[in-house]
Amino acid sequence: MSICKVDDQIAIEVKGIKKNYGHLQALRGVDLKVVKGEIVALIGDNGAGKSTLAKIICGAIQKSEGELYFWGEKTDVQSINHAHKIGVFTVYQDLSLAPDLPVSDNLFLGREIMRNGFLGKLGVLDRKTMRNESKKALAAL
Ligand SMILES: Nc1ncnc2c1ncn2[C@@H]1O[C@H](COP(=O)(O)OP(=O)(O)O)[C@@H](O)[C@H]1O
Ligand SMILES: [Mg+2]
């Protein structure tokens, strides 16, 4: 389901992605294009393979077959850190959120912005920058 198309620059393209977990074939050739500014929802039954596809795109697991392109460039996403470097971030659902922390802390969970602390030595969380960045991101939605 696609909500708002801004232009036709393809941010993410998934071609013929397959994923096997042992004998179980979870993805049997997924094709998907996400253009710049587009909001895409993956909808399907439990076990349809939504999480598997999302994990492949964000580098949490490796595909068995197929190709991934980011901004037109063929890329094998090696890890979550690699995904971050090419601008792919994931906000996890329910149990992976920290309900006691504010929204901005959750958005930056695992990739916190730090600033120099005491005498420029110890890094401390830069909550102000994280809050501002979160506000911008939420306003953009
Ligand atoms: N780590 C795993 N090992 C084996 N099978 C898995 C694993 N993760 C998911 N599966 C199986 O792959 C299929 C797709 O699962 P999943 O991607 O979680 O679907 P969805 O997110 O749409 O509910 C299901 O049959 C599920 O049982
Ligand atoms: Mg799922």
C-alpha cells in the first residue's frame, strides 16, 4: 500500500528476493520498489514473510537469492551497521521498544548521538540534538 509519491527516484529496489530457513522457503521471489518520499506498508498474514523481508533490507539477516538496490546501486547489506551507513534504519515494534524512555530515545536506540562531556573526554548523550532530530522526522511524516 503506497500513500504519498513525491517523485520517481527509486530509493529501494528489491528484485527476486528469496529466503530459505533450512527447508522452509519464507520468500519466493519478492519484487518491490520504493520511490523517494513514498510511504509503503507491507501487509500480509502471520508468517507471510514481512519481517523476513524487512530484516533483509535492514541487514539483520542475509537473503538466499536476489538483488537489492539502494538509490540505484546494487548493494549486499552485510549488517545493521552497514545498513545505517547507507541510510537504512529500523524502528522495531512493541517488545523491542523501551516504553519507559521518551520517543526520541527510542528513535535513536542503538545509534545514540553523543557529545563531548567533562573536559571534552567522556561522551554523554546529546538528548537535545536527538529530540530536535526526532521532532523533524515526526513532522516530516
Ligand atoms: N529464524 C527463523 N527460522 C526458521 N523459520 C523462520 C525464521 N523466521 C521466520 N521463519 C518462518 O518464515 C516465515 C515468514 O515469517 P515472518 O517473516 O516472520 O512473517 P511475518 O513477519 O509476515 O509474520 C514463517 O513461516 C516463519 O515461521
Ligand atoms: Mg513479522
